Amino acid sequence: MTKAEIVAEIASKTGVEKVAVQASIEAFMESVKGSLATGQNVYLRGFGSFIVKRRAKKTGRNISKNTTIVIPEHFIPAFKPAKTFVHKVKGSVK
């Protein structure tokens, strides 16, 4: 499902104009990105959590040059679904 399909579905279910729904979705996504960029997790009860995960420093290999490189510690965004969300998907996807 694409963002445009989500906007259309929400607009049809709520009766709100697509432009307003799209602006709300864009504002939500910007809010989540901004929170994660500052290191704050976002918790949506019954849906899941957008969290920041820490990746430790490690050594890797550049196979084209056959050299060892150090990959520094870094942080990545992740999503952890709520238990109710997981159970609903497990029971319905074929």
C-alpha cells in the first residue's frame, strides 16, 4: 500500500478532503522523523514503537580493495510492532 492509497482510504472513511489528509500524514511523518533524529522514541499504543537503535563500532572489509575498515558506532531508526498488531497480522496473512 502506498502513501497515496492510504490518503485515499482515510479520506473515503472519514469524509475529509484528500489534501487535508495528506497534510496530516506528512506532518505525522515529519514529527516522527524529528523525534527520532533527536534520540526520542515514539510510542503508539496498540500499533507499535518507532525507536532508535544503536549499532556498535565494528570492523568490516572492503572486498574490492581487500582492506579492513572500521565502521563507527551509529544509530538507525527501527519499528517494533505492538503485540496486538503482531497477532492480528499473524492470523490474517495467507
